[in-house]
Amino acid sequence: MIQVKDLHFKYPGNSDNTIKGISFSVDKGEVFGFLGPSGAGKSTTQKILIGILKKYAGIVSVMGQDINTVKSDYYESIGVAFEFPNLYSRFTALENLNFFKKLYDGETEEPLDLLAMVGLENDANTRIAEFSKGMKTRLNFCRSLLNKPDLIFLDEPTTGLDPVNLRKILDIIRSKKSDGRTICLTTHDMHVADTICDRVAFIVEGKIALTDSPRELKLQHGQHVVRLEYRDNNVLAKADFKLDGIGENQDFLETIRTKPIETIHTQEATLEDIFIKTTGRSLL
């Protein structure tokens, strides 16, 4: 769906490039995430893919087309949710979606169905000026799905969401992936990237430091041990055992047979741990 080779970009008036020679690809039906701190180049890259930013250097192909040559019909096939919702504050939620719906020539979703999907059905006739940040985020997400897009761009799609609504949005993204849609998102939220992305690209200062699936990254960078926490004479104790040959490790087998086990888990690294180790930067 997306092929990018040796992409460079510099904003007018800046002396240095914001994007410094990145290359990556996104497969059809994949959830691909850019993970990095604010100012890393995530949103700039996405705006180039959307076609907003021009005058870049390198090759950018989306759905088999050079992004420099796409016409207005390109926007019939993509959905976009920007980090800062661009909604009309004097319109209601339903009026906003009905307005944006008219911009498309093809088949669209029913706005009320989208509002119900994200839990805003009871706020359909409320003006956006009265919406909280999280409500605007959810409505902005609805807007990205209006035209039934094959490719969806989401820029920090979970900003301001409480845990319940965060789960709703992530479940919808999973559902769209199951339907064969491709999702390209940016985030600095390690939990979101770990939970929803098939692959992530670590981006810092306009460069990609690493790209792989969250699972593979955690396996490669984690400790290959199992940690047990158990009670020993009513005192909490813990012990680590190497994964290799653990089925024949007599100390491990004796512990799980004879001690009250409270927790048992492997010691894989978190994405945030790996990001800091790889880039020397935090996600904030």
C-alpha cells in the first residue's frame, strides 16, 4: 500500500531537514505505527503521505501511485484524522459529519451509525463548542471513516481518551483491519503501539532507528528468563530461571511443586525500554 524510499523534507525557512532519509513500506491490511516523541517527524511523514506537504526528495508511492501525481479521487480512498481535530465548533456533531459527507462522491457511512460506534449517539445534536477533548477526538475519528476508506491515516488517535473509550477506538481499528483496511498511525503512546500495531517504526529527529513487530522487538531485547514470585514461610520471595531447558530445571520444577506461586511471567522488555535503549531518547 505504501512504499517510501530515501525520503527527505525541509520546511521553508528551516536550515535543517525535518525528515532525513527514511525508507519504509506498509503492506495491505497492516496496522503500521510510527512511534516517537513530539517533534520526531511522525506527523510530517504522514502529511507527505496524505499529499499535504510537497517539495520533498525521495520516492513516495501510495496505492501504486506517485503521491506527487495523485488527483482529487485519491481522497475518495483515504481517511484522515489529524492530531488536532478540524471541526466546526458552531455545528453539532451530526451537522459536522453530514457536511463532510457531502465532500465525497462515493458511498459513505451513516453518520449516526458512526456516532453510535464511538459512544456519541446521545451527543449527536450537541455543538462541538461544548465537547470535551476526548469527545472531539472520537468525532474526529468518525470523520476519518466517513468515506469507507481503504487506507486510514490516524495522527495520535487516542489523545484525551479515558480507558473505556480508548478500548472502543482500538477495537474499531482491529475491526477495520479485519475488513482488509490498512491503517497508518502515529503515536507516542507505547501501550497503543504495542496493543494495536502489526509493526512499528521508531522515529527520532527525522530518522528511523528500528522497524519490526512489537512481539519480535520484545523477544529480541528482553531477558530470556521466567520470574516466579511465591510465598516461602509466608514471606514473599522471587526467583529467575533461564527459559532454555526450563522443563528440565529441577530447581524450577521443585519450586512450582512445593511453593504457593503468586505470579509467573517472562521478562520481556517493554517497547518504551527498547525505544530508549535504541535511540537514547524517551517517548515524551
